[in-house]
Amino acid sequence: MNRPVFTEPSQNPNYREAVFPAGQNAVARGVDPADPVRFDATRDQPDNIVMLENTVIARLGSFDATQQGQAIVRLLGDLKRHDMGPRLAENIDSDGTGASVFLTENLWGVGSTAQYLHDGRATTIREAIREHGGEAQASRDAFFRLSAARQRNVIRFLKNQILYRTPDLAPEVEAAAASSADPVMDDASR
């Protein structure tokens, strides 16, 4: 972000609604661009916390900033749309064909989540890689040409892309990332 100040509603008129989808006037409902909610993502988030059973388990804090004050967002993604091939296509068209172009999902935090892909059909990272096609086919094929040990290293790297670590859960997360619970299988075994 060049300007790390978030406002709601947006200060850019192209990115805010004057009328809500149900027809209400936004300003009349208190959503006024002249009086927005605003915060600086690099310093105004002291209460950005993760709670578990009414106990604070992590303080995420604000984004890091460059010397120029720009927010650093480590999203591990390219923010582009890619054709992912027919295996991931959604059957939404009247002629039975599917949409197979998706915005790349960021890998920031992939180790903190389960159920992968846009619809959660993959339960492991390896399954998610296997489903890729289209523009990602060459990367998918390159992954499956790796030795079993190198595939495990890629999976471990991805499992370590977590949103936060907590003192209580860190050993469990590290053990899961180090395990080979995500079995190595070649295409012939599926």
C-alpha cells in the first residue's frame, strides 16, 4: 500500500455506494464519506487480537512499514486472474461449460487453514496442487516430478506460511508441519 490509511466508506467515489443494494441512501444511513471510519494499518491496530475461549492467544498488531511509511503486506500472491483448467471449473454456464478463471489465492496463511481451493474440495495441500491445470499445469507437473523428499519440503514450506503462532500452539503447528501426514503419492497411485 502506498497510503496505509483505510477509510470506510472509501474516499474514492468510484469505490463507494451512494445507494445500498436494498435502495437505502448511504449518507442517510450514516455511511458518509465526509465522516468516514479511518485507521492507519501500520500503527492503529493495538487490539488486533485472536481470541480462543475468551482468552487472548495472539496479538497480530499492525502491518510492518517501510522507512517511507508504506505498509508491507506479505501476501505471497500475484493478485492476478489465471485460467486453472477444466478440473477446477465451476459449472455455471447454461451450456454446461464452466468458468475456470480465478483470482490467485494468496498463500499468506495457507498453513493456518484447511480445506483448500475456491470451493474447499481439497483437504490437503497436495490435493490442491493435484487439481491445478490450465496456466498452472506446468507448475503442477514440476511438483510431481520432484523426489518424495523435495515434495515434502515444498509442503513443509507451505505449512509454515501461517498467520500467527501462539506460545501454546506453536509446538503442535511445528510438529504438523514437520510430519509427513500429507502422504506422497504419484499420479499412478490415485
